[in-house]
Amino acid sequence: MKKKVIFTVIIVLLLLVFGVSAFMVGSYLLEGKRQEERNEELAQIVSNAQTAAVTAPKVTESVGETETSETTEPTMIPGYEELYNQNSDMVGWLKIEGTKLNYPVLQTPDDPNFYLYRDFDKKDSKRGAIYAWGAADINAPSDNITLFGHNMADGSMFACLNAYTSKTAWHNNSLIFFDTLTEYHIYKIFAVFKTSANIGEGFSYHQFVDASTEEEFNEFVMMCKELSFYDTGITPKYGDKLICLSTCEYTLDNGRLVVAAVRIT
């Protein structure tokens, strides 16, 4: 009789553990589906607005025979203004063609990791959002802007960066599109490396924002290239503008995978 009671208790406990686990997995999957649908909605807003802007007739104004011009604030790229009005932390848009990476970029200088576990709508999310290092100036821009994103198993967020440990992926697609709210820009990957994020270990790439000297800039570039999985043949020069896309890497303790790129347009 005693054995039967113990057996029953064990079964009940196992069922409870299974139920809790199933609930957690289900919640994770539902959250992921919700966020991906939301991200697709944001991307569609941008796509529709930019398509409409391209096809809209151009209107010019003149006064008599004299053209007039006024100095005005830069206008936002079609689609970005609508998203900025939804969340004023938005500072740009990041895309790699042929991948799931097609997301808004957010920044909160006073709380740099605010979006580590929050989505575009500031809701709690294990996927977080793509966000820029708080000290970087997106618009100037800084010499280097580090962008962070999670390495998701379903291929979303920064998971596509894993492919760039192989030079084949670089040969097939080496361009990154990173717009500010007012300007389109294209970057070309010049190095892909991994390092540890443990304090006192590895390469603190994200700490490099603006070079105080040409030597400091060159040292940063050479470190990226020395650590790189392969040689791309590209060496940025002082005055060039860089971005580093950073995500988790699992062969090192607290590892990071970094894709470094230089602006070409």
C-alpha cells in the first residue's frame, strides 16, 4: 500500500513537471510567433511606403523663372517616420538580403541594454530587438557602431551571422544594408571573428566608438582582421565608418560572434 502511494506521488510530480515544461515551451513558441508576425508587419510598412515613394509623381515648384530653395531638416526615409512615431527609440533599419535579418534598430543611450529582452513595442521578449551600443552616434556617425542581437535557433534576429564563419557565405553575400532614419547606406563585410565577452578576456570591440588618432583606428581594424576566420582582402582606412554586428557564440565561454563591415556608400 505504501509503495502504491509513493508511486502515485511520483507520477503526479512527473505530470506536474511535464505540464509546466509544456506550458513554458508553448509560451516561448507563441511569443516567437507573435514577435515574428510583428516584425513582418514593420517590414511591410517600410516596404509599402518605399514602393509608394518610388512610384509617386515628382512635383516641383518654381516662382517665375527663378528656382527657390530653403534649408530644412533632413526628411525621414519613407516608412521610417511611421515606425519612429510608434517608437522614438528607433534610429535606423538593418537588412541582409536573402536572410531573415530585416529589422528596425533601436538605441537607448541612458540604458544601453534596454532592448536585450524587449521587443520593438517594449514588451518583454526573450528574442529582444536589434539595438545599438549606447555610446555610438548613429547620425554623425561614430567611427564604429556595434549592433547587438540574439542568436535564435529559428534563424531570426542575428542567427544568419553564423553562416559568415565560412568564406563561401561572404563570397555569396558580403553586403549589409544599414540605414539611418534619413540616409540609405551599404556596408561591406571585411572581417568575421569570435571572442570572449568575459571581463579581462577577449577583444572589447564594442568599446571602440571613435578613434582619437589614426593609429588607434588602424589598431582596431588590424585586430579585427587578425582574429578573422578568413582574409577578405579588405582593409578599412582612417576616416572610413564601421559597424560590428554582435551575437552569442557557443564554442567559447561567454563567446561572441562578430561580423565587422565598412561603409561603401
